[in-house]
Amino acid sequence: MKSAFAALVALECATVASAARPRGVGPEFAKYYDASKDFSCISTPSLNIPYSRVNDDYCDCPDGSDEPGTAACAHLSPLSPHTPADSHPSTVDNITNSLPGFYCKNKGHIPSYVPFTNVNDGICDYELCCDGSEEWEGVGGTRCEDRCDTIGKEWRKLDEARQKSASNAAKKRAELVKEAARLRQTVQDRIQTLGTEIEGAELKVKQMEQELADTKRKETGKVVQPAGSKGGKLGVLVGLAQKRTEELRTSLLATREELNSGRSRLQQLEGIMTTFKEEYNPNFNDEGVKRAVRAWEDYIASFGGAATPNDAQERDLDEITKPDSESGLNWDDYIEEEGSETDVLYAFENYLPPTLRTWLDTKLRDLRLLLIENGILASNPTSGESSTLTSARTRLTTAEKSLEDLRTTLTSSQSDLTTSFGPDDVFRALKGTCINTDSGEYTYTLCFLDRTAQKPKKGGGETNMGKYTGLEMVTVDEDLPVDGKGLGSGERWAMKFENGQHCWNGPNRRTTVVLGCAEKDEIWRIREEEKCVYRMEVGTPAVCEGSGGKKEGGGGKDEL
């Protein structure tokens, strides 16, 4: 019973306080307005006026606090001329209104303040004051009905959708952060693995170097059969034929590769000229351009474009360039077994016991090395090296190449870890993701942390608008559209793309991609701020905060 009575008393007191609050005064300023005593100007408490002069449509206080419900003090500004109310010595240097504006209760919606200049101006400001209370005087017969119930319902419906979208965006960002952490851990694990692999590769290179050195020493001291001597005179001729055939095959392969490269470059150049002819402005009076177009037309009329490869000839070339072993040709079949002096020596060695044979071979090799090292005997006069030595050299080259590749990969991975990918490393998860949209005559493409490009809808080559160079923060101040697809105001993350394709009579193309919070990755708007300098506004959940759907990187309005 006592609690019910207390609640009733509190309600009655609140009603009285509300009723006693002058028109236009917000709850946080109600304490300054007490009808039972004189009113003290808020910014200058020493300046008192009768309470009856509050809202009398005359500005008595230098800070305008005596006119919360009229436009009498709407002129107050540090740049405004002084009025009699400014005569108080302590306020001459601080002429600003102490109240934020006319307070609209907006029952059924959200209370707000409307600028004093809008009070009784004959215009219903439903965007800020949905209850129409700022037009209480009815200037010019203006009557602003209370629309807060309808506006409030619509706003709550939109707000519910915004909050749902914000929640979804926050969840997607959390997934991106998780994926970014996984990718980063993968790089870290790869670095550790590469360290172990590099140690093994370095050891293998040392082993291959030692193996090559040992093989060279053995081959130098070995009593070998001279190259080309196998099979006597016929063996020499067969060896020369085989060598010449290999030279011709190598030359043919190199010529074929140059031909294919030339065809590819010619096709690219013809593509560029075709695009140039289709897209240039014939009304632009540039004789150089017109001559180039006419020359291109003459070229097409004469040659009809780049010739396409002949399939039959290509098949013939494929057959010709195959190794002899794949064509059924075995050069050894054409070598007659004729014994040479060295053959006789090796044949004699075959009749010796294995132990004696090994001992004799070692002694001969050591003796030959001793004579070679002391300049008494020349090294093997063979024109080429043995297959054993070639194989050892190849293994060393392969091991060195593998080690170099591992070191390059390690450097790239270490650089990846030190590169900035934004807060929580979140942009790492977007790397390689591409989105596109149509705008005007072009289709625009954005590949996060990679490149931007445009391509004509009617056909033609893609134009590089810039390659990714890094992140930066930019300040924006824009009204947020109803659909939420905008940047709002505050600091935003931006990706820089530079050194794109060169612009005709201009700079290299470059693009700034400014990121706003959105439920999915999408390009909102593209504009050319100056010649070949572009700005993209892009939505992505990567820049949304935890649960409120706000952007990362500083304060600002809720983007959703």
C-alpha cells in the first residue's frame, strides 16, 4: 500500500515537473527553470531576470537561455553583432547559445532538438520534430500535425532491418577475422617449415658440391676411352652426325619459340590497335591519331591481321623436335665394334682377379693424377665431359635452384607477416577476392589488395586502373542514404591502387577505394575525380565493428 502511494506521489511530482518545464526545454536543462523564483541566465548566473520574461520572444540573456521556445535568440553567434543583452562584461567574448535548440518531445518516436532558426518559420520540420511542436505559433496559418506515431513505426521498422543487417555484418566480420588468423598461422607455419627445408637444401648443396669435386678428380685421373673413338672411323662419323643433329634440333626449338613469341606480341598489338580504332573520338581533330587509324586500316586491308598457325606444320615440327630415342633412332646401332688401343687395355684388365684389378686401377689413377698435377701429363683431351660428370653437375645445379627458390619463398612469407592488413589483420581474408559492377559504359572490377580495372560493356580489352600499394585512413563527411549504402562521416579505411595503364595525354591511372560497413562485399559508386584519377566507394563487412555495425578506425555515425 505504501509503495503504491509512493509511486503515485512520484508520478504526480513528475507530471508537475513536466508541466512546469517551459516550452522548448529539454529534460537535462529543466533544473535551470524554476517558476517560483527569478531566472538566472545559464552561462551567466549572476544575471537574473523575472521568470515571467522567459519565452516572452525577447532575448534578455547573452546566451539565449531565457528563450528556449522561441526564435528570439536564434541570431546568437560569435560573429553576430552585439545586442543590449551582450552588455554584461563577462559575456562579450562568449556570445553563443547555451541551449542546443528547441526541444521536441516526439512522443512515440525519438526526442530531438531543432535549430532555433526553424522555430515558427512556417515550415513543418518532421525530420527532426515529428510532433510539429516547433510551429506552435501557427505562423501564416501553418498547422503541423503530430506524425510521430506513423514516423516512429516506420523508423523502428527500418531500424530493425538496420540492426539485423548490422548483426549479420558483425558475424561476417568475425568470420573474416577468424579466416585471417588462420591464414596468418599458415604463413607462420610455412616460415618454420621453410627454415627446416632450407637447412636441408643447404646441406644437400654442400654434398652435391663435394660430389662434383670428387667426380672431377676421378674423371681427371681416369684412363678413359677418347670420345668418338668407339667403333673406329664409323663411330667418329656417327658421333659427328649425332652432335650436328642435336645442334639443329636445339636451333629449331629456339626459332619456333621466337616465332610463337612474335605471334603473341603481334596479336596483342593488333588488339590494342583494334580497340584504339573503335574507341577514339573521330571529332577530336588530331592529325596524328587520324594518320594512325588510316595506317591501321591499310594494314588490315593488305594483310587481314596476324596469320594463324598451320596445324599440319605444327604437327610436323612436333615430330621433328622429338628426341631421337622417341623416334626409334638409336645411334649406338650404327657403331661397329672395332677395338681401339684403350679397348685392348680394358679387355686385358678383365682377365685380372678383382682384387688385383682394383689395385691396378687405383695405382694407375693416382699415377696419372700425380703426373697431371705436376704438369708432366696433360689432362684428358676429350672435347666434352663424361656423362658421370655431367650428371653430377646437373644435380648440383638442381640443388642450388631448389635452395634459391626456398629462400625466395621465405623472404616473401616474412614480408607478408610484416605487411599491414588493417585492424585484426582482417583484410588478409579478402586478398584475392574480386567484385564487379556496371556503371555507365563500363564494367568495373575490384580485386582486394591486388588491382582495379575497367572494361567496356560493348567489348574490348580490360584497362588496368591501378595495382595495390597500401592502406591509409581518409576523412569523409557525407549524409548516409536511406539504404545505408554510404560512407557516413568520420575516418574510413581506404586502399590505394597506383601505376595503372597510362592515360592518353594524362598520368598513369590510379584509384582510391574507400571502404564502408556493409553486410556483403559490393561496389556502391565510382567516379572520376580528375582525369584518370578514380574513387570507388565499396561496402564490406571487414570494416564493421563488433555488434553496432560501425566502421573500424575512429568515431563517426553508424554506417548501417
